[in-house]
Amino acid sequence: MIAGAPGEVTIVAHDIGSVRGGMERQLSELIVGLVALGHPVTVIARTCELPPGVQVDFHRVRGPGRPFLIAYPWFLLAGSLAVRRRRRGVVQATGAIVLNRVDSVAVHYCQQVGTATPSRDTLLFRAHIAMTGALKRIGERLSFRAGHARAFVCVSEGVAEEIREHYPQLADRVVTIYNGVDTDSFAPGLHEQSARALRRELAIEDGSLIAAFVGSEWERKGLAEVLRALAMAPGWVLMVAGAGDRDRYEELARTLGVGESVRWLGATGNVERVYALADAFVMASSYETFSLVTFEAAASGLPVVATAVNGVRELIVDGQNGFLVTADADVIAERLRRLAGDPQLRSRLGEAARQAALGFSRTRMIEEHEALFEWLATAARG
């Protein structure tokens, strides 16, 4: 199964890019790390955006990126043909995206959980989400079989538990390699000048306490409950970074009487300064696979107020480096009031959050993947 020089790795994905979503950024960082360690890397993908100077053997799978109902089956076939022709060394596919037998599958999401929520509240869009979810689940069932790969690499232990539950035949092949956090870029004190500029840009008065909410899919991430909590925790300003149904949530904020206490940043490529300006991070998500933004906030030295979803519960110890809460406005508001009234508590929790995040560094993630790929190469040869 392994063809080519020892150490070669092929990464298969829909899209790879350091300025895209969390999964695409993780792939970019993994590839950059593998190249730095001397591994020849082949990339089979629709798009591949890597930092300047990173040399890979990129084979583009030409085809539509949208709509998903067309793009997904197109890549399933075209990508499978490309893997058959271009694969080199150990092959890792990103999810259920090709039909070939590969060495490992990176599992960023268990589709059988079915937690996707529409960003627009219309009948047509909800129908689209339902059909998209059904197609993802079918594709996953086709690909997630014992003969498809030697290893199914989950981004958190929570996702690993879901895969074991829904695919018990894979239990002995499931491993966990946590996503990596750039603990060098996300660190206390690095972006103070940029944060001061953002404060002026957003017209936030000096001395105001600022909570950061980062992410899209606002319904799933619990923005409504956070806004309701804001109404019960006077003195806080909420920064919302990410894309969503802004009109709907702005109206909710006005109804709650906190319209003037919310700053809507939209999607931003410089989230570091958001954390640098904030005094706390808050999220009331109903489901996550890893929640990279929570880890980035913790690495930035922020106390975390978040629901105990996958990843978060593996990072936060309630009362030691943040607060684990239910998606209940009363509970969230009580924690925000406690943080508002105790600067030393904010400092202690933030420092402990930083220390916890250091255990999930990008370097660790790359090294654990390298060890897995070496084991897979040895197993295939023997």
C-alpha cells in the first residue's frame, strides 16, 4: 500500500488554507510542520493556500466548491480518482471524502450526531441543511468501515467517543490527536497596541469590562443566551466576532436593552486582537468537536465561561481555569458578575487557562501525527 520514499505523506482534503476555517487552518499547520520536519508532502485538494516558501506537490481536484449537494459527490468521485493516481507514502483523508482505502482518516466531526443548524431561518435554507446532513451521513457510512483505514484520528476524545458509539466496528482503530493551538501567536501581552486601536475603533470606554464571543453558527453557539446573560450582568460590553444573522440578533439585543453594549465585528482575520482586548471569553454552544476558539482564548490568558462541550471539558476545570456552565442565561450572568467583581479571580483563572492551553500546542499535534504516520508506514511494509 505504501509507495514512494520513506517519510512521504499525502494529505487529501476539500480545502486547505491558513486563512480559512478552523479545520482548514489545522491542515495548513500540519502540512507546514511535516515539511519543516523533512517529510515530502503531496496534497490532493480543491484548493491549497499555504504560507510562502512551503513546498508541496499539489494536485488540484477541479470542480465546484458550492453548492455542497453537487460539490460533495463530485469530489467523492474526482478525488478518489486523483488519490488512485497521485498518492505517495502514507495517505490521510480528511473525513469521508474519498472512496479509496487509505492509511488514516482525520475525523473532525461525526456526521451521525447531526447538530448542524441553519444560519438563515427560512424554509428553503432549512431544507438545504437537512439534505446536506443526510448526504454527509450517507458518505460517512460508506467510508467509515473497518477496511477503509488503519486509523481514524479524532480531534478530541469527545469525537472519539462518538465514533466508537456510532461505528463500534472501528473501536480498536480510533485514536485521539487533539487539534493544535498556536500558543506563540495567541499569548498574553503580544497584541496590546492592536487591542488599543480596536478599543478606539469600537468606541469602548476605558475601564469597561469586555467579553469576547467568537464564531459563526450563532444559534448553535448560544449567542441568544449570551445576550440574555449580558442583560443581567451590567458593566460588560460584548464583542461578537464571526458571521451570522446579524439583523435577528441585533433586534434581540435591542429588545433586551443591551443594544448599546454589543459590538458587531463580523468575520475577522485578526482574532488575536479580539482576545487581547477582552477580559473574558464566553460561549454557550450546544455542540462542538474541539472548539479551537476556546483554546485560543485560553492561550491568550482569558478566563473562559463556556458549556462543557467536546474539547472544552477536556481543557477547562470548573473554578480552576474558567467556568463550565449550562446554556442558561441566569447561570452565565452569575459567572460574569463574579468575574466583574473580582479582578484577582479574572487574573488567576486567565493564567491557569494559559497553562492548560500550553498542553495542546501546535508542536505537540504535529509530532503526534508524525509518530502515527511512521507507525502506519511500518505496519504497511510489515
